[in-house]
Amino acid sequence: MPPEFFKRLYQKRNTSAPISEITQKVGYKNQGFFYKKFQAYYNMSPIEYRKSLKKNLS
């Protein structure tokens, strides 16, 4: 899946949902693979991205 696709889905999800749940809903069966792809494209982990979203909403 293109990185923009899972980023949009990630943003639409409730940010309090576990990343494992988001990983599955985006279509990845392996959470580690999702982390690796996300980190490679965005230069931050999904957890760091979540924190940045919360910071920007504050």
C-alpha cells in the first residue's frame, strides 16, 4: 500500500486506538512491517506521529 494511504487512514482513526488495531484496519498483518514502512517514509514511528498529532491539536 502507498504510504499516503495508510497515513490518511491513520489520521482518520481515533488516535487513542491501539496501533495494532490501526495496523490491521489498514491491511497490514505484521505490525513490525507496518512500523518499518511508516518509519522509512515519515522518518518517525507511528507513536511519534501520534504524539505530533496530539501536539498540533493542542
